[in-house]
Amino acid sequence: MKVPKERASVSVAGGTGPGPGRSYGAGFTSGRAGGVGFGFGGEASLGLPGGRVVEILDVGDLSGVPVFFQPGSPNTRIMGRLWHPAAVAAGARLIAVSRPGYDGSTAVVGRPMLSMAGADIADLADLLGIEEYGVVGSSGGGPFAVAAAAADPERVRALAVVAGAGPWREIADASFEPEERACLARLDAGDLAGARDGMRHLIENVWQADLRALDGQARLRAWLGDDPLAGDETYRSIMADAMRAVLDGTEGAIFDALAIGAGWDIDLDRIRAETRLWYGDADEVCPVTYGRWYADRIAAAEIVVLPGAGHLAVADAHRSEVLTAVTGGVSRPRP
């Protein structure tokens, strides 16, 4: 399911985000619950027990409540930079993840499943020495955050899904996304190679065709579109990095599309986390019906429906609210 890029709701100028030409070291600092932390903007490539590598970006309050962030699709850990101000305000150590196939995160050669991404977060928590944590998933990252809560129910104390994708083949009209449905039908029939080839064609030659035909500033202008923050140089720098990562990350986009479309191997009954779901009633990309689907299946989940809010507006105006709810959920004793 094609979803648009994320964009920021707050200005990231004035030192709240990495500026052009600045780099941030990956020096270790001490984090909450004995965890390992990296300096603001610190990046790391972490080896998982099975041999794959996952890349992370560590932002926010490094002594705060650990929260793993699953960015939208297609997108990478870079989007964590845009959540940094809200993370600081909410007292959250935000660990943004690049899923398999994005950045330097090892691509998955087998059938993509949501449970893989969920298990990755549990493994990362082990590696970082984190005892309890929250997870947030925005847009296409929503199902992967849900998978993390299902994979590690004892340690995931709070879950937030922000305008998150859902099992769209089950919910949406049968006429929705016919080309993508054709790719997923190949996967259902056991033709993984055919499904991957078909999805690659869709991503590179249909969904991203106009963007790939441009270069330089013209490409960046097309990527930003009518974004109100397009004039902010720091923001443009972050989004230029995100654009390059997305265009280089076809393997990641394939993983996302196949897992969201045909990889729902997670048991939502396992989720014990305090769960809140944010959706806009004017969102045509990830409609509120997805949120209600989750709410019907996750115990004690609360859905927040924002009147008049479209897809991007849901996360744009509510990052601090989302992270405050998650940090509170991690800190509160279980009932």
C-alpha cells in the first residue's frame, strides 16, 4: 500500500535538529535501566543474534524512557530526527529503526513477515540492555510497532499507532490497489520471486517514476511538494537525506509492502501494553477503519479520532502528545 512521506510539524531550526554539515558521534553514554545510549543523533549498526544488522538512530532525552520508533513506509531511521524535539519534551529516549533493506540494515531474503520486525525490536532491547520500553509506529510503521508489542509482551509497556496502516486487503474494497493485489496473489501462491519482482517494478517504475526522472534540487522540490517547512534549511537537509535513503532502499520498501500486504503472522491477543491509537476521520490513506480494527483486537486499546484530520496532520500536530502518553504508559505500574 503506497503511503506518502512523513513531514515535520514543528520547526527544527535553532539547534533542535541536525543542521547542514553537522555530524554527531556515536560515543556511548549511560541510559535508563542500564541501557547503552548514543549522543544526540548518534547512529549505530547493531548485529542481531541471527547475523543480520539493524541500523538505529538514538535521539531525544538519552536518560529518558526508552521508546522504539518505527517510521512510515517507505522511510528510515532518519525520520527520528523530526521527532527529536517532541522526544525531549516528553522525556523519551527515541530509538528510530531502519527496517530490513533500508540504509545498512540487512535485507531479508525469505518471505517478509511482520513477526520478523517485531522480534528485531526485542533483540535490539536485549543488545541495548533495556528492561522495559514503549513502541511507536507512524503510518506504514504502525503494523511493525504492533508486531513488536506482540513479540515482547512482558517488556513492551506502551504502544502507540499513529495513522497506522492495517491489513488493507482484508478491510479495503476489493478494487483497491489492483496492481499490488496482483503481486500479493503471487506471494499467496508461493511465488516469492515473482512477488518481489512485481513489487520492485511498482515501486521503481510506477510509484516513484516521476521522482526518479528528476535530479538535484528539482527532485528535492518534487519530494517536498507544498510542504510548509520547505523553506527551512535544516528541515530540507533532513528530508534530502530521507529522500536519498528511500530511493536507495527499494529492498526495504519491498519488505514493507509484502509484510503489510501478506505477512500478518502476529497474535494481537498477546499484547499487554497500554495501547493508544491516533487516527483522523479525514484520512484517506490509513482510514479510521484501520484503527477500529486494531481497537477491536487489542485488549483495552483506546482510539483517539481527530476530527477533520488527514493522514499527515495526525502525526504532525500530535507528536508530543503521543510520546507523553507512551512514556507515561511505560512508567505506570501494571494493573
